[in-house]
Amino acid sequence: MNSDFTLAVHSLTYLALQHDRMATSDAISESAGVHPVRIRKVLSLLKKHGFIKSKEGTGGGFIFALDLSEVNLWDIYTITSEGALQPKCPESNKQCIVGKNMQHVLFAIFTGAEKHLGTFLKDYTIKEVVDLINQES
């Protein structure tokens, strides 16, 4: 899994807690502890997929576009990290039974693992993440 996933969840949770107010990429990046350019890249992806809306200029920024219960962590994983669990196999000896088949076998195993991960992540919405954050406060 890459950092885009965690930054997307962080950004959406931050926006969800803004209660219908715009938030700037600078404010989100400060919260996440990363450079604003990294956050803007993730925000662009979230906007492209309809999770957030933006407004340019004075008073502009980003705002959550959907109901918090409509967005689950699998949705976010799918746009930021799908396939990230796939093992990186070196070019193997095709004359060896192991070398010839290892990439295919591992791919099948990790595809199954990603499906299980999807089933688990679908059970968590941004609303639930917000609720967990609020419990920690």
C-alpha cells in the first residue's frame, strides 16, 4: 500500500470534520505533515473521482462532495493503491519448474489477498473513521 491511500483517507477525514467549510491544501498538508504538492496530487485524484469539490480563489479550497457513509476505504484503496500488494518477481529461469511458475502462483495468491482486504476495507466508511477520530479526542 502506498502513502497516497493514507493521505487520501487523512484528507477526506479532515474535510469531513470541517462541517461544510472549505479547507485549503496548505491546511490539509499541515495536518498530514507532508508538502502541499503531495496533498494537491491526492486531492486532484479525489476530485477526479467525485469524492470532493473545489473552488478557486479567495475563500476557496476543498470540500467533501458526498455523504460520509457513501465512501468506504476500499473505494479509496481502489483509486490509490489497487494492485499494490502484487509481488515484484525478478525474471526467473523459465527452464526450472519453480522459475517458470512462481510469478503466476504468487500473483494468484496475492490477488486473493487483495480481495480479502477489499472485503475488510468495505466495512469502514469515512463516517466511521471520523467517529473513531472523535473517540480518540
